[in-house]
Amino acid sequence: MVIDYKLTYPSGTATATLINSFHTSSGAELARNQVRSLGKYLSISLFWSFFKWFFSGIGDSCGFDNFPSLGLEALKNTFYFDFSPTYIGCGLICPHIVNCSVLFGAIVSWGFLWPFISQRAGDWYPANLGNNDFQGLFGYKVFIAIALIVGDGLYNLIKIVVVTVRELCAQRSKQSKIPLINNFRDSEVSKVILEERRRDETFLRDKIPSWIAASGYIGLAAISMAAIPRIFPPLKWYLVLFCYIAAPCFAFCNSYGCGLTDWNLASTYGNLGLFIFASWVGPNGGVLAGLAACGVMMSIVSTAADLMQDFKTGYLTYSSPRSMFVSQLIGTAMGCVLAPLSFWMFWNAFDIGSPDGPYKAPYAVIFREMAILGVEGFSSLPKYCLEMCCGFFAAALVINLLRDVLPKGVANYIPIPMVMGIPFYIGAYFAIDMFVGTVILYVWERINEEEAEAYAGAVASGLICGDGIWSIPSAVLSIFKINPPICMSFGPSTSS
């Protein structure tokens, strides 16, 4: 894909361009300044997160994370600015259309749709249900978000498959027209072609033998067939084998499509596997089997695309693919130790998955409900929820189609359905933060576009990393039952 088909892999190419620029005098100076900016805003973010902790009290209703910056009524519908450096940093990194799409989705859902449905309590669904009961308003939030995400994913999956097939046919047509005799002498070969040949030689010199890839995959399949059924009994060994047989085909399609469009659709392929295996196993363990099979499929399909992005970076930076692969193995081994420890720490310190908590784990809830839907069918949905899901699913397809067929100047202002679907479940607060980030970036670009392009990523990374680093001591304090000393909360004023 890298040498024969010469796929772009935009993220990998951009990373390689950045790395190569560091080896120039101007690039080295810029890199030093970027590191200073990153350290500066990391320190500011870390100190601010530490300061916020003192006022966060016990529970989820205290502190700056519940600051009614837009009023108490807006706070009830999650419209408030919570002073989160992480989401402001995300707003600085993400394109303007992504941030605006998130805000638009928040306005549609929490500004209009959920208040409208909540007024039908007692008619469309029982009025006395809990906040996380899927037979009530919570069910509408989750399943309509699923409809938007699946509709967007399905459209892009079909689109990338069509683009992939078209490009494969075009590549074969080009290869069939290659002349048997090269009419160019070495002296006439351009500098670009010579550089490309040198990259090819460097990349192929340390290529990974095919027998290692094949034996490694077979070995991992054997280990998975033995281990996964013990961890998830409903997912039998032959179902795991089927995952490993089908996954390479999906991995190739995903890697090729990622090389063309930079879209990693591993979650979409995982959703297909989830529905298939959940319905295949049925009521007796179908939900668990579907989720486990989805995890197997996504890990294979996503890793293939990520590796190709990395190999593209290595190809453009004259790096050894064998060294890169060994580094990946070392990182994977470290992840096998660090990831469970991190999960254990967060699981014990915070209420992971709570709809009212800071760590909602939205995709965990969404994937579980998709598995339930695959087992139980549409009978589990609340009243009119299926009709709304169909409407939003169709809207996602139409919006994506409009983004592709309309002129680029118009399409750039059309929101992205998958991004719109995220605040449907999570809430509007992070959309406000991301929009603040995009406004900062917009003003910065208008004042000094060159400086914004050079330093926005470093500033955003510092804000995100500082907030993320604070989560570790915060988790440790929570594990040792050390609570913040102050609960800062807000309520309506009362007349004396």
C-alpha cells in the first residue's frame, strides 16, 4: 500500500513532514519554541485543575464543573461553561466545522428535542423512571445518538469501499499500461524519483518477512481461541476463529480507505460484528458475546490502519520498518501492564459510566445498547423512539450526501452527523468548552495566522496534558478517601 499503491495516509504524511522539519535549522528553533509553549500551558492547566479540585466537594454537583455560567435554567439542560482545559484544548486542535457541529448537535438535542420529549412523560414513557432507565428519556438519548453515529458510519463505509474499489481498478489499469522498456536514462531521472527510489531501498532493506507476520497472526489467533472463551464464556472458540478469519478482509479495506481518506472506520466494522454475533448467539449471552467479538474485530481492524499510518511515516523519514515494528511490540507489551493498572485506578477512584458523573464512558453505554438491540430487536425501544431513530438515521445519510455533492464552499458549512450525535448523550457542556476553544483559535488566526498555525497544537496539547496529569493524583487522593475541603454550589436566591 505504501510502495506499490503509493497511498497518501494523510496523518502519517503530516507526522513525517513535521519530523523532517525538525532536522532543519528553522525547524529546530520552532520545535524548541513549541516545547516551551507546551510546558507553559501544561503548567497552567495542571495548576488550574489542582485549584478546581479544592472546590469540587463530595459528589458531582459541586465546583467549577457545575458553574451556571449561562444561568440556572440552562444548567439543568447542561448548557454551561465548566472551565475544562481539556475540552478547550480539543477545540483548539479540532477543525472549526467539528466544533460547530458539536455545538449544533447540543442545541438540537438539549435545546429542543429532550425538553420536548420530557414534556411527554406519562404518555410516551412512564413518568417515574430513573435518569438511566432505557425505557424513559435516557433511552431516546442513547438510541437516537446511535442512529446518527451508525448512519454516518454506514455512509462513509460504503463511500470508502466504492473509492477503494475504484482506486484498485485504476491502479491495475495503470500497471497494465506500464511500458516494458524504460526510455529514461539515469541522468534524466528527476531528483524526486531518485529520492523515492532511495526511500524504497531503505524501506525494503529491513522489511518484515511474510512468514513472521503469518505465524504471529496464527499464534495470536490460537491464544485468543483458548483465552477469550474463558474470560467471556458466551463467545465460543469457533466464534473467535470466525473473527480472525473475517478480520483480515475488513482490515485491508479499512487500511486502504484510511490511506485514501484518513478515516479509520474500525468502530463501524466493530458495530457490524457486534450485531452479527449478538443476534447469532441469541438471548443466552448474546450481549456479552457481541461486545467481546466487537472488541476482537476492532482491535485487529484498527491496529492494521494505525500500523500503516506509522509505516507511511517511517517510509518518508527513512526509518527501518523492522525497528518500528519492534518498537510497536515494546509499546504493546507496556500497554498490557499499564492499561489494566490505569483502568483499575480509575475504576476504584471514580464512578465510571454514571450518566451524571464526569466519566460517562458514552461509547460503553452505546455499544451495550446496540448489543441489546441485536438480541432483543426493536421491541425494547420506548414509544416513537424507532420512528425518531429512522428519521435521524436518514438525516445522517442525507447530510453526508449533501456534504459530498454540494460545492466545497457550501459543504464546509454543513455539520458532520457523527460529531453531532456525541452531545445527544453526553450533554452540551463540553460543546460550549470546545466552541470557546474554536473561537480563541479563530481570533488568533485573524490576528496572526502563521503564529496560530505554528503554536496552536502545542498550546492545546499543554492544556490537555496538564488536565490529564492531574487526574492521576486526583485518583490517588480519591482512593485514599481524601476529599476536597469545599463544595462550591449554586442555587436561586431567596427573598428574605
